[in-house]
Amino acid sequence: MKYKKEKHVAHERHAAHTAPKSQFWEPMTIALVLVIVVLLAYIGYNSMSGQQQPPSGNSTVINNTTPPKQANVTLELFVMSKCPYGVQAETAVKNVIDKFGGDVNLSLHFIASQGADGTFSSLHGNTEVQEDLRQVCIMKYYPTSLIGYLACVANGYSNIEQVWESCASQNNIDVNKITTCSTSNEASSLLASNIQRTNQLNIQSSPTIYLNGKPYNGAASENSITKAICAVTPGSDTCKNLPPEVVVGLTIVSDKNCIVCDPSQIVSTLQSRFEMNNLSIKNVDYSSDEGKALVQQFNLTGVPAYIFNSSIVSHSGYSSLSQYLRKVGSSYLLLVQPVKLVNVVERNNTVQLFVMSWCPYGTAAEIAMNELLNAIPDLKFLGLYFIATESGNGTFTSLHGQGEVEENLRQVCVIRYYNTSTLFNYLVCVDANVANSSNMWRQCATNSKMDVAKIGNCSTGDEGKALLQDNIKLANSMSIYSSPTLIMNNNTMFNAVSAEQMRQVVCGYNPALAGCNKTLSGQGTSTTSGGCG
């Protein structure tokens, strides 16, 4: 899983390697966006302990020339500092450096953009830029402490502004010195220099790895990177003790009638990301006697479900997956978001949409949903809901920063007081430049004939908080963490960002709906899809 940047706004995407064209899920193929996101994003990549000490490996900042070879292997890692997949790669690289020590030299680079006025922008907002600035200062003044710092902040990367000082102190980094540096022109100069290498190589995806100046196209996992380094330094003791391949038994419980339940991309991800190349797969339909027994035994809320036998424990990928597996007897259930919900009431001809309000794919899905509802008037829209995190003290966090939280609060209030038509009028306006919503929402509300004061009071008061809390509880109850997520007929989840993609899936299940014979904007299954989460 990677994040991809385009110009000043980055787009999250799934890709096996570093190709600039997005390969995030195509919903009629489909292994479904959501499942992959949950496997690689919901599981969050928070596997590093915040108490680890800095390893003995090197860490340097390089310029826009080919990096000098200061050790047997120079590993260049290109990330967005708040990208969960970048954080996971940093975790893997830290473990690799622990193995090889001084034989591996790390050069960390950021994926960001610098405007003509000298300011920086990055996918996850200003907090990500601020962390980039802190980290380039750490690279300059505390290079040997960098990896330990990264290991520490991995547990709280989504709220890194709240944990960085503690992590700096734990790694003998002077907080005041880094604060002074990161808010000065010095940090701006350091970051501008840091991203020169990124731009020179036209790197847009987080994470991207180069080994000794050449692209590395394997999985961003400890084991895969270790094997790649061993190809360069085969005489290392680490290379002599690589674990053997293990055959892993996997039972996939699915629904043979679900057109969006194809598990092939999850399997592909297990093979590429977690190097489970010797999977022994058994497919079971959930409506069969065996399937019903498995649904009951594992308390499954939906399918596809992925159940490993005990051999998973012996596989090298187990350490990465273990905290996302639930042990049931001698088997292990992979904690992923289902596609088809079981034991729920089906509500035909209905659709719901879950988004992050600043997610570029989410805003595209909102515009597409408006087109879909206009084209298929008998399709019932059951609501727009938001994906965020409640901090427990009356505050919220969201992937794209505080601005997204504030827009979420405004939109739940719009939904509370106005009808669907008015909501979409507002969305069409604000989504044109949603990252600037704090400055334009009032005009958009006025244009949509809303009471600006009512929305303002609601969104900044207890009412807005309660509404967003309800949204978060609903999304969490269904393990929805990817934007956009659509729920059709109250039981089938899928991802789509174009109206034609949505039409194909909706009409595949509800072909009698008037308007299903229309072709909408976007090109259906050939249209690039994607998600934030």
C-alpha cells in the first residue's frame, strides 16, 4: 500500500510497486478497496514500541545527487511522515538496520511540495509538514537518534504533534533545539534540500525504497528488504540464517453470489506484502453447512473472512500480522473489514456513503453520488457519514488534520437541519476546494440557502460533537475506516469514486431500477479508484 502525490495534493492509492499510475482497486474486478485498506491501513502499522532505543545504524541527509555509498548498502526511504504505510516501512527498515548494523546506511526523504512562496504542502496537512521539518532538524543535529525517534512516534503517528516531544526526550534529543530549528528558515532550507532527491526521481508514492541508487520493487517488509540486502551482501550472518518458506493453510469464507466479494487481491497482498507465497487455500461458501459452522465458530459479521491454520505462527510474516489476528482455538482470524454483512436486514434499492470530508477520493465520491441519485431517482439515499476518531475528551482527530474535523462537524450539522438536495448543493460548492473550506463554507452555505449562524453554532457546540460521535460509532461498529465506503442494500460494502462505477455495482444488484440503462460519468471498471485510510 502506498500514498501517491499529484502536484500539491496527494492521492492515496494501492500499488504493488512504484508505478506512477494508480492501481488502487477496480470495483467490478473486485477484491474491494475496503478489505485491502483495512488489511494495510486499519491495522494501522503501529507495531513499534515507543520505548526502543536508537539502533547502531547510520542515518544521513543526502542532496539531489546520487547518494555516496557509506556502507555496503545505502537504503533510501521516501515517505510522507504521517502516512501509515510510510510509518510501517520505517518500522521495517529500523528492524533491518538492527540486523545489519553499520552495513546499512539509511537516507530518509520526504514526499512534499514547495510552493512559489516557499511554503510546503503535504497530503496529511500542515501537521505532516511540521513533522517533516522536525525530522530534517533531527537528521542534522541528532542523526544517530533518528531511527529510535521514528520507532517511538510510530505508535502515535496520526497524532504526532502530541507525542513527538516525549519521543524526542526518550532518544536524547533536545526538544527546545528541535523546536527552534523546525520553526526557522534553517528547517525550510533543510526540507527543500531533502525533497530535491524525491523530485529528481519523480517519486510520488509513500513508501518508495531505493537500494544502492536503484529502485527496490519488493514488499516494504522486514523480511523482503532483508532478502534484497542479502542479494548485495550475501556473506552476512543475517543472510546465512534466513528462515525457510512455510506452507500456510488459509480458509476463505465467502458468498458465491456476491459480485464484489472476490478475495483475490487480499490473497495477492498476503503473498506480496507478507510474502506468504506457499498459501494452501480452501474456499467455503458461507451458506453451506461448513460455512454456517464457521460463521458461528468465529462469530463472523461478514464475508469474505480469512482463517489461517496454526502454521501461520511459523511464518516470517506472522510477526507483522500477529496483532491483527484473533486466535480462535488453534486457528487465527484475520481482522479485516467484511464486504457482505451477514445476519443483517437487507434493504433493497438503498445506498449509504462514508467519507473523510477532505479525502480527495471521498469528495469525488460525493459528487458522483449526487449524479447517481439524480440518474436513478428510486435509489434511496440513507445518508452521508464521516470517518474520524474521538479522542475521549470531547475532541476529535481525522486523517487530514483539524481542518477536516471542523468540516466534518459542519457537514453533520448540515445533514441534521437540511434535506439531501440542499446537502449536495453545499457539497458541490465546498468540494471544489475543500482544503480551503474554513474560508469558503459560509459562502457555500449561503449559496445553498442555509442559515449560516445555525450551522456555525451547531458545529462549534455540543450538538455537532454529539452528531459526529454518532457517526464515528456507526463507522466503527462496521469497521469502516476507508474513505469512500459505500453500503448497498444495507449489507454490501464497496468502493467507487465515479458515478459509472457506482451505477454498475448498484444496478448489478438492483437491475430493475429505472435509470440503470444510463451510462454515467467516469468509465466504470477501467476508471482508477482509490481511498484514504
